Amino acid sequence: MSKRGWVIIIMTSLIVNVISLQHTIEAYYGREYGAVTTCMIVSIASVIVALTAYINWRKLEYN
């Protein structure tokens, strides 16, 4: 995959992370604890995807 593809994956997963964390906070204040758990799992998964994509992008950048 090209560098541009990895950057798109990183940006997309960071956008998903920000939106999911916003929903988590809103669900927490609304006392919807089931939604808090779901949104946190989505946030953690998007962080893992962004970190993996960043590592792969760095490998392409410095090779």
C-alpha cells in the first residue's frame, strides 16, 4: 500500500476515535452505561488501527 493510503487510514481512524469519544461522554452524562461500553470499545479499536497504520507508514517513509 502507498503512503497516501496509510495516511487516509490514519486520518479516518482518528476521526472515528474523536466522534466515538464524544458519544462516550454524552452517554456517560446521560447515564446510558451500555452505550458507554460500546463507544469505548470502538474508540480503543480505532486507536489500535491508527497505531498500526502509523507504524506501517513510518516503515515506508524511512525505507
